[in-house]
Amino acid sequence: MYAGRVLCEPETGSPLATLASWLEEARRAAVPEPEAMALSTVGSDGAPSVRIVLCRAIDEDGVVFYTNYASRKGNELASNPRAAIVFHWAVLGRQVRLEGVAAKVSAAQSDSYFHSRPRGSQLAACVSPQSQTIDDLALLEESKSKLAAALGDAEVPRPATWGGYRVNAQAVELWTAGRDRLHCRVRYDRDPASGGWGRGRLLAP
């Protein structure tokens, strides 16, 4: 676990580049599920919901994840695309918060990622009514087996209701742990006109 040493974030550059660098360090440190991130969305009734999803790409626009568009998160993003994300790597004493607006990635990008997944995961995505009530998990297993038999060696078609979102970052906070809870917190806000980042240090703890 984190031993209390003082860590510091880069003084310049893109916070998304720092996020990508920190994720790679977490992988090298063998952190369990380093890509796991908490994704928060808000329903039409104003109630927030949060769940763990996996980060599948980071670029200069934001963070990409994949899901069923008909899931609860998909329905909530359809009515309110604003979202918040948190990464936390306790072993490294690091946390990243990201706020932004979600938009679907291109069909080609979703196709590419879908067909990179294990075949069993592709089949499961085709038969799973995500976030809906089911009577018996065995029914899904049966549907998956029937689909596998019907397709044989043919490519599994990506369901139209399955694909990626990019949360286009508007604000990013880099957090590094310090002694006696004197943590280093730096917030970056994107300038909507230039696309550049403004930077400010936050009070901690």
C-alpha cells in the first residue's frame, strides 16, 4: 500500500496525458484492474447512479468506455449526457477525477473494439438485456449457446445497442497523496474557446 511519501504531478502539459501515463504506471505496478473507473450519471428524475466500468482508451478529448446503449447508464446519458469519472490507485497514492459530456464513438470504432473482445464476451453482449430483470440466468446461457451454434465460425455481429462512449473532458483533477493528509490536488479546466487547459491548485485536505 501507499507508504506516505509525497508525490507530485507534472506542472505543465495536458492532464489527459498525465492520466494516460498514470494508468500505464498502474499496469506496470500490477495494480488489480488498473482500468477500473467509477462512472456517475444522472437520471431524468435527478437521482445519481454510479458503477464501475473499464477505461478502454484515453486521448486528448477524454476517456472511452463501452457498454449496452439500452442499459441504465445508456438511458441516463441519452437524457443527460453529463458524466463524472473517478480513477483510484491506492497502491500508488493517486486519484483522478474527470467531469465532462459523453457522446457515442463512431460505429467503426465500436466495431473494432467489439471484435477485439473474446468471442464469448461478444456472444454474451448479443443476448444480454443489460439492466433489465430476468427470471433465470440459465436462459441467457441457453440463448448464448444457441447463437454460438447458429453462427458457427462466422463473425459475431455487433448489436446496434452496444458500443462506446467518449466522456469529453471539461475538467480534470489530479490528486496525489501526501503526509498528514496534506494531499496535492490540482484542477484543470478546459477553455471552451481554445481547447487549452487552465490550472489551479485546490486546498487539501
